[in-house]
Amino acid sequence: MFERPRSGERALLVHLGLGGAVPQDVQEEFEELARSAGADPLETIACVRHRPDSRFFVGTGKADEIRAAVKQLGAELVLVNHSLSPSQERNLERHLECRVLDRSGLILDIFAQRARSHEGKLQVELAQLRHLSTRLVRGWTHLERQKGGIGLRGPGETQLETDRRLLGNRIRTLRQRLEQVDKQREQGRRTRRKAEVPTLSLVGYTNAGKSTLFNALTNSEVYAADKLFATLDPTLRKLELAPGLETVLVDTVGFVRDLPHELVAAFKSTLVETRDATLLLHVVDAHDPERRERIDQVDEVLEDIGAESVDQLLVFNKIDLSGDEPRLERDGQGQVRSVFVSAVTGEGLDLLLQALHERLGGELLRGNLRLESGEGRIRALLYDLSAVQSETELEEGGWSLQVVLPRRKLARLASKEGLDPQRFELAPCTADPSFLQSEVQTGSA
């Protein structure tokens, strides 16, 4: 049995094409995943089989080739771009005499490095323990022996059984803690639903520029970097599209092809923000030659989490790299379906806000309202709603107000205060480009 090193970043990458060669973009993405985890990729070995080998996954001959490459290059780790069964992982480790990690384990390791919040750390630990619970046997036969020593001899449980029991206890504890966090988040979602505040959720393939776009729209400083899974913890900020039309923008974890089921399950409470959103801003890297495949892969994950029915707006980002011009694209009914922007340079962000205004603020009303001197309460309520744009005091007493507010808020105000909506000389209004441009530049808290 080999002695596992405590650390190891020199990695050999292995791909298996089932029925055909492994596409180049798949190999490049896996190499980027390895670098994101801190590994130093030494070489890539690819092979083709009709079906995986039950023992080594890659076949005996290829396993011998990988073993020779490990010794020649001094690799400390072999990364396999597939999901391995516990027995296949154990057999490969024995044969190669070095650590072996499959795609799921690699992504879990990246998530463990990126998690910053208490909730994120709990979710990653839960996903890791679920993954580990199927791999306890690994290559360590001593775990199957019963514990010995004074007071421990006899028909006691094996070390393996003890570890399984401890893992089960820890998983139950983590689930209970995450349930408490989810209750707190649900309380916030109920508050937003009660106040009828639309929620915009940024989704997309990892490294598409979601966090950079989030910062540009909200004037925030959320961590953004040119790496996979730079953002794990959801961040919420207010985004005002027009006077009286406020929304909540949510930055979420990026997706990737073959996202481990353990992660989808563990991040369920985080992904609820996506499932319950009013509108999904599907951010796409316009510079990526595989962008159509990326869109399909994100849609598959959205279907897995039950968010496939949420309305989407495609946001093609990084036009500063792709050479596209900032523009809006509409469908046959005239509704905006996609926007081309650059979160880095700011190009097209005014068009994005205009599109959001159209999708969410179509019922926004603008006009004049005359109030008597005894209706100061209504005037105060309108100010609380941030609906008053200008005010003029009348000589005979009272006020003339220029207001902008959503139709639903007007209906609720009229019902609560016993007002006749006909008193409001209001009409539907469109986006104010000057307001939208100022919001892009200054952001909102």
C-alpha cells in the first residue's frame, strides 16, 4: 500500500471519450478547473472507449500508461474528468500509487476554498460529507478491523462503522443548521413578496461576468475575478429602475456542465433565490465560441432546481472582447429578449436598465395629483413611496404633486385611504434615459 502525501499540486489530467474523441473545449475547461483548485497541470492524457472499464474506468492498458506518466513526471495527483465509483477510485489509487480525484471531488474542493459566509461553509461541508460517505473504504483496509486495546476488545463496531456513524451524525447536524438559515432567508423572501418588490436573479455559466455586472449595476464591491466559481455566497442589493420602481438584484453561484448532485442538493437554499425570482438575468459570455452550448447547460441546471419556468432575459456580456455592438434584440411581439453589454466598460448598461424597466415597469404611471390642505397624510405616504418628483404649493392651500408610481401601489394606496383613483391624472410612462444613465454611474445602495 502506498503512503499518501499530505499535499500535492502537480497533477496529471485524464479524459475518457465514450464513443468519440474528447472535445477540445471540454479539455480546456477541466484544465481551468484544475488551476482554479490550485493544481499545476503537467500533462493531459485522453483515450476513447465504447464503455467505461468496471475496474479502472479507463482500461488496464491506459491505467499502465498513466502510471508510467505519473512516475516519469513526478505527479502527486491524478484528476479524472468524470465521476468515478468508489471502487474505481480505490483501484486506480492502488495501481497508480498516488491520489486520484474525480470531477465531483475537484469541484467540491474548489467550493471549499471559495466559501466565505457561514451558510456557504455549511453547504460545502454538507456536500463534501455526502460525497465522502460513499467513499469511506477508499484504499484503507485497516478501517475494516475492529478497534483493539484494553476495554475495546470483543464484538464491537469496526472503525469503518464508527466513521460512518460519525459522518451520519455530522450530516444531520449540518442539515438542521441549514434549515435554520433557510427559515431566515424565507422570512426575507416573504417580506419582499408582501411589499411586491420584484427580484432579479443573475444566473449563468461560471466566469461569464455575473459579479462584475452586479457591481456595475449596484455600485457594489462584490468579489469578482477571472476564475471559475469566484462567487459562491448569494449577495442581494437594491436596484432602482425608476422613481418608485425598486427591485432586488441577486448575485448567485455560477453553473458548470455536470455540476455534482451533492452540490445541487447542498445549495438548495441558495438556489431558491433563483427559483423564486421574478426575472432571471441569464448572463452569457459573448466572447465564448461555445456560448450556445453554455446557454443549454445552464438551462439544464435551472430545470434541475425547478426554475425552468421563470422568465429569462439573455444578457450577452463581454462585448468589449467579442466586438459586438451594444444593442437590444426583440422577439416577434416586440418584447426584449436579449441585451448586449460590457460590464467592464459600461457599454450597453443603459440599454439593459431600459430593458428591465420595460419587463418590470410596464405598469408605471406618471402624472399630476392635487391634494387639499387636509390631505397631508396622503402626501406623506407618497413621499414614503418615493413617488413624488416635484411639488408646488397652491395659493388656495394644498399641493400639486408630480408623481411616478407603479399601478399596483396606486391601487393599494387608493384602497387604503379611500381615494378615487380618477383624481390621479396619470398615464403609462416609459423609461427615462437620463435617470437610467445616472443609476448606472452612481449605483444604488
